[in-house]
Amino acid sequence: MNCNSCETKQAVNTLKVAKGQIEGIINMINDERYCIDVSKQMLSVIGLLKKANSIILKQHLATCVKDAIVEGHGNEKIEEIIMILDTYMEK
């Protein structure tokens, strides 16, 4: 992936936070913590994953898609983005 290293670090850091929260959620479940508290933590992780995905997709648009359009074969990259957005909107 040709991407800005600052943005890449931001996505990785966001995913590391999500990973830590997932480990915490597993501990919460093992400790039989209150279900609503577990659910809230899960929603927080989902938010972090969405944020990291957004960063990655922005990088993809700014690099891969832009380059493909300049090179004259952007349609396939645009279709990929549409497919991702369709999947995202279904959920």
C-alpha cells in the first residue's frame, strides 16, 4: 500500500487500542461482568474499527484510486470502493 506513514501509524495505533479493548472484553466476560458493560465496550471497539477502516479507505482513495485514474484504469478501483461502501451500508 502506498500511503502516508503518519496516517498508517494512526490506523495501526487505533487498531492496537481496539486490540487492547478486545482483550479487556474477554476478561470482562471471563469475570462474568455485567452484560451491558460488556456490550458498551464492544460498541467502543466497533467504533475504533470503523475509524481505522475510514483511515485506510481515505489513504486508498488518495493514493491507489488517484493513481489508477491518472493511469487511465480507475474504473476497477472505483468499483472496489463502491463494493466496500455497499457492504458497509448493509450493516
